[in-house]
Amino acid sequence: MTELSFASLQEGKPVRIEVNGTPVCVARIGAEVFAVADTCTHSDAALSEGEISGFKIECWLHGAEFDLRTGQALTLPAVEALEVFDVEMNEDVITVNEKTGEK
């Protein structure tokens, strides 16, 4: 479990955190916060260095896109989904928990 403040997240700017030693990409879209594995399933690139458009994040290395809500790979060259992490919001405190198991 890792906590951070909602105010510390900029709209559409992904950040990297660690949850029990696992790199996680956290992104704020409007009033929602999403957390997915920070490593692209196509290559060993950090998604937190990528660009966000709508609910999609694009890997900076080869352009694969993923849905931040579900972790699903949306474009090639990625075909495998990202792991999704559970996000809880309590006023300004965001808690990112262990993986939910979705892929």
C-alpha cells in the first residue's frame, strides 16, 4: 500500500510510485485516479514517461497504447494487458493497494 495526495497529481501527467517494491504508474484524469503496472508489456519501458490522451496512456518507446481503466492493450506492438492496481480515495488521500488481479 502506498499513499499520496490528490493535489500532488497533475491532470494528465503520469507519475511513478512503488507499491511493495513494484513500480506503478498513477494517473489523474479529471476527478478519477488510475494505477497500472509501470512497465510496458511489449518492452521494458516505463509508462510513467509516456503521454496520456483521454483514458489512454502511450508508451514512449514504441507507441503501444493502454486503457488506464482496464489495463487492456489497445494498439500494437503490445498485445498483453497491464496489471491494474486498486485505488481508494478518501478526500485528498489516495491509497494504491496491491494488484486487483485484473489483466
